[in-house]
Amino acid sequence: MRRRSFLAGLAAAGAAAGVRPVGAATATPSARFPDGFVWGCSTSSYQIEGAAQADGRGPSIWDTFSRTPGKVARGETGDVACDHYNRWPEDLDLMARAGMRAYRFSIAWPRVLPEGTGAVNTRGLDFYDRLVDGMLARGIAPWACLYHWDLPQALQDRGGWGSRDIAGWFADYALVVAARLGDRVRHWAMLNEPSVVSIFGHGLGGHAPGLTGRASCMAALHHQNLAQGTALKAMRAAGSNWRLGTVLSLQPTWPAAGGGPEDRKAAALWDAVWNRACLDPLLLGGYPDLLAADFAPLLRPGDLEAIRQPIDFLGVNYYSRMHQRIDPGGLVGTGFGSAPEGTRHTGMGWPVEPDGLVEQLLELRERYGNPEVYVTENGASYQDAPGRDGRVEDSERIAFIRGHLDAAARAIAQGANLKGWFVWTLLDNFEWAEGYGPRFGLVEVDRQTLERRPKASYDWYAAAVRANAAPPG
């Protein structure tokens, strides 16, 4: 998920291009997915857990950021969120009733290590024990993500992702969690969207910890890559039965509609920052040439070898392409421009471009050796409204997901090594700098009572899971 200026930029670009919202799903039958295709959903700890001060949890950078006036819409915080910390059995029941057989959840680092290092908070690990056992009892495979943005504030006070020391801190934390849960959790993702953490949290300032500047952004990128590689190596040495990977936000980057040669250069540069700065060192062993000057002061002997570790799977979060134009005031001299004329947009102004998913998956096949890939996030926010019976009939969300599942099937037919799909997300949740305004969930959450009410998209997705294909909308 993204920050407010990103949303505003896309919405303005969409308005300039005269775009229209996405319509209802078509009734064209969809191809079946291969046998063994994994179906599930993804969430993140800060966005749903709540219980911000329960059972010894320490503060995270998002606790600090969301309590800083003006940083989050309407001054909202994740203090309560969806209260998943207490309501997890109900949420797992919702997954099980939909037939989901995998759940990508994230571990809250400050719940396990309140100071980021040192003393382990066993009560925090007890929660994840209960959660994992609950998944297994319902036939749901746990896919644990070790970092989804809620860095302990204590580590931020020691430099956070701006410090090289965080590589060791993160690896130590990974081993603590794996030692407790690794007898039952087989799939482990190291990070979620390091490019977003770096760009919006350390470059543009709209996400926690609210830092700005190109140098800060690049340092956070490099140190996340280094931490990821250090943890991968440590976990590979500690356990032979685990499947290890990471999760990246990958979005093909095009010049803004109507742009000229300068905008093509802008697209190439933004692509290097958003996509290649994470993909290339992990899978190819080096940073993009366009960013060589940025990373040269950060690189030390052995860094690239430490980062390039084998992975068993790559998680891909895909929402749309990105359309870039030259902007001297931008973080790296680029800015968001218009998508092609006629492009449909979500309720948040994001382009609806399922073909971009085909483009991305086929590029992973051609350029990066066709790694085993799972779409670990895909979904959309719309202005949900209840029907006459009070149920949200979210045909636009159904159309969005169905279009992207159809794109995934086309990519598989062309040789993409896609093995599974995790919808974003189960519940309407805390959406970072946007607070509780955007709604991505298959299940509505009443903000007063926290009652869960499945939307039409929940039943539709359940039908897709059971059919191993996207049914008509």
C-alpha cells in the first residue's frame, strides 16, 4: 500500500486523462489454474492486530508516526486496527470458510523484541504460537513475513534502516522467531516491499519514520537488501526444511502518456529505483548502472555477495504500472504522469492495468531466470456502499481481481512460473497514511463494533478458490 502523495498523483493523472472507473466483471469463463495452485490472502501486523500496548509489545515507528499530528488522515492510528490480536479465531474462520489454504501474515518485530534486540518478549511469541496453531487446525498453511514496516522505535532511535548495523539486528530477530515457530511454519518471507519503505519512509517522508532525501532513501534500500541477505544466509544455515523468499512491489514503469524522450528517461530512472534496486542485487548480483553513483558510497567489500542469496520463491505485489514524467522537484527528478487515455481507475485513482501483471511476470521469466513466483498482494479500494439488505455488493472489486487473475492465467500459459495468489486483503484495515478511509477488504469491518461482514467479493473469491479458476462476476 502507498502514501497519500502517490495516491494524489495518480488521481490527478487519471483526471487529466479523462479516465473512468472500472466497470463490472464480464461473464467470460476463465482458464483453470494448474493443480496445486496456492490460494490465500495477505495481511500485515500493524494494519490489523491492534493491541498496541498489550502483553509487553514495544512501540514501533508507525506508533510514533501515526501519533504525530498531520501525518495520518484524521489523526487515526493502528492502536485498535481490526483487533485481530483478540479476534484472530474469527478471522481464520473466515479464511477457512472461503477455502483458503494459505495465509501470508507478518510478525510484529516490537511484539517479539520490544527494544529491537536483547530480551525476548515471550508473550508476544505466544500470540504467534496461537495464531499458527489456529491456522494449522483449519488446514491453512502459515506464510510468515518477518518485516512489514513496523520497525521497533528503539531501533529507529539507533539509526534504523539508515544504519548498517541493522543487518545483524534483523538476522538475530529472524532467528528468534524461526526458533519458536519454525517447527510449524515452512514458508518465510524476509521483507515486504523494501522499495516502498525506502521511497516513502526515507525519501519522500509520507510514511514512517518520515525521513526525506535521496541519500536517505538509497541508504535504506541498501541496508534492507543487506539485512535480507544476512537473514537469508542465517536462516538457511539454521533450518533445512524451510522455504525462504522475500516480497517485492514490482510495477512496470512507462513514460507518461504523450511524453517525449525525456519522459522515457524518467521512466527508466524510476524503474531502476522502484524495481531494479531490489531485484538486481538479489537475483543478478549488482545494482542498476543508473544508480551506481548512489550506491557507491554505501557499498563495502562483500556486500553484493552477502545480498545475492538463493531464494526458494519470490513474492510479487502488483497493483498497476507506473507512468513517469520528468520532474526536477521529484525525489530522483521524476514524477507521476497520466496513464494512456481511456485507462480505468480504482476508487483511489490507481490505474487498472491487468496487462502490466503479464508484462511483469514474463519479464521475470526472461530477465531473471523464471523464479518460482507468488502474487502476494493484489486488490483494490473502492467506495463500498451497502445494498438494500445491508451487504456490500462490490462488483468493481470483483472485476478488478478477476481481470488480474485472467492476466495471471495468460502469463502462466506463456511460461511464467506463477504458483499461487494471495489477495489483498481479508479485512478493511488501517491503510497507513490514509488511515481507515481506503477499503481493500473482502470483509467489511464496522469501525464502531469491529463486526466482520463479508462482502460480495468474499463469496466470489471463495468460488474462485474452490473452482481453481476465476468465475464470472
